[in-house]
Amino acid sequence: MSTAPELDRSTATTSPPAGLFGTGTAVPTVVPAAADLPVEIPVDTVGLSADDKVRTKVITSAIRRRSQELRAEHPVLRHQDALGLAAFGVAVLGFVGSGALYLTGVLPWYVTLFVSAAFAAIGHEVEHDLIHALYFRRRKGIRYALLFGVWAIRPYTINPVYRIRLHLRHHAYSGLPDDIEEVSITNGKPWGAVRLYSLLDPYVPALIRIVTTKPKDAEDALWRQTILKASIGLTPVAITIWYAFLGLHVASWLGADVPSGWLHALTVLTVVWVGPNVWRGFCLHFISSNMHYQGDVEQGNVLQQTQVFNRWYLVPFQVFCLNFGSTHPIHHFYVADPFYVRQLMERDIHPVLAANGVRFNDMGTFKRANRYNG
Ligand SMILES: [Zn+2]
Ligand SMILES: [Zn+2]
């Protein structure tokens, strides 16, 4: 497939696109005010114009077709569980190996930091695919074991089991204030010191806000409970190591008598475990929070939810989130492909996205604080 199919009204139908979770069900939006998030959230596409529904269907069909072609061209892609397991192995072994080479004096700290960050980025994509049950669909035990495995190499992230709910909610309410996952990584906030710092560490600014202010409304209360629940596990451990590392080093430079054993232990843990994820998280949060729109997106309108964000000068960030800005819009239209298939179809699908109204490199989003229309 080398040419971009234009919007073809003669063949495209005006029926609503299938729901993102394969339900095809259109229901009114319900923002749960309860203390927890539902796992299954049908996508409401009732308010979309016929034109937008047609464009969405054209894009989704093109992706599905290319997905089938790729599997015919490369039969190895049909072994999805094995490929997922292989990606998991590469991520974990690469991350651990890079740390081991630092500990044995082969690699300097800054090489380990960036190499480990790149392997952890593979782990992030594996987690995302597991959230959509793209590997071991009928083997929940294996899926959960792999989820905890990729969390072990990415401790500066929320509990992956809780992220399942948050991420499915992201697809259902993308671009709306109810999209807790994106709102929590600064999407929609005005630019300033707080937003910049929150890209590096979304958790501590969120925790400070939770402790020092009262909920504004039911949605805000839900956000607070969600952040607290989703942080149970490795996240506070990573936060403690990171800030102890920073604090004790600053104290040492200022002349305080800090035990050298503590400094050494914290430095090792930061270089081989936490630090690569602070950098990786910054890159992912920067790309993700600027390629998703927020605030005035129409409920369920995938055309407005993301832009393709892939200017050449974004490459230093894209490396550490596996080209997220370029391939994640494809995922919003069609969730059934693993990350490497999205990468393989990127060149063929981008013209289809462009021909049907998805924006490319809309840098005005920085001025508009992510609003679609300004
Ligand atoms: Zn997803
Ligand atoms: Zn998204």
C-alpha cells in the first residue's frame, strides 16, 4: 500500500465506527463519581458529525487492511505471543545488562543511564500492549506476571494493574477533563515552572496538591483517589530513592557530613534503576502531553484526540519513547496492533491520516495549552 486513500464517500458508509474496545456500542457519557474506576468503558460517539464518522472509518479500515497485509508479507508477525515475550526479554535483559556493565566498570554512568532508558522504553510499550491484552489474551496469569516484570524495570511509574483502568478510560474520554491519565502528566495545564517540573516528576507535584488543597468537585476527588491508589507499590520506593539521592548529594556539596556508604548506595540505585526512568518518563510525558489534545475535544472524536508529532528535532525525545509521537495516533484509531506493527505501517498510514484531517506537527498546541481549537 503506497498511496493514500482519499475520503471516498461512494464506498464509505455512515454507520458509526466500531467502539475502541470492539463493542461498537454508543452510549451516553457517564462520568463515574464513585470511588473507583470501571474496567470496561464503552465509547460514546453519538455526537459526532456524519463526516467525521466517515473519515474515522476510512482511517480505521486502512489501518486494519495494512495490518492484514503486513501479516501476510511477514508471517512471523502472526506469532504475537512469542514476539511479546521476546520484546519483554529484550527490555528486561537489556536494562539489567546495561546496569551490570556499569557495576563492573565497563560502562560510565551516563551511557548506562541512556541505554537503560531505551530498554525501559521497550518495557513501556510491552506494558501498553499487555493492557490491551495483545499478548496471551487468554492467559491472564502470564499477562499479569509480564506486567509486574516491566514494572520492576520502570519503578518510577504507577502500578500497572491500576493503569489498565486509567488507560482504558484514556481511550474512552480522550481529550476530556475525565481523561485522568493525560491530565496527570500535565496535558491541558498552562505552561510554567510547575508544568515543566511535572514532566520530570508528575507524582510529587500531584501529591503536594492532594495534601495541601481540598477537592474542587467529584471529578477532582476521583482524580485524587486514583493517584493515591495507583501509586501503591514501587512508585514511593523510586520517589524516595530519587529525592534521597538528590538531597544527600546537595548536602554533601554544601559540606554536610553524609555517610559515604549512603551516597554510594543511592548513586548505584539511581544509575541502574531509577535514573533511567526519570529521563525516560520526561521524554514520554513531553511527547504524550503535547501530541494529545485536551479541553475542547469532542467526546469520542478520534480525529481530534491526537496529532502526529514527529518533527526532526523531537528525535532525542522520541528515541526514549519508541517514536510515540509518530505512531500513537494510529493506535487511537485501531488498538488491536502491537507497537512494532504500528511502527511497520507508519509510513503507509500517515498519508491516510493527513488526507482525512488528522493534524501534523501543530506546534501551536504549546500556546493553546493543548486545546484543539484555541
Ligand atoms: Zn492504548
Ligand atoms: Zn493516547
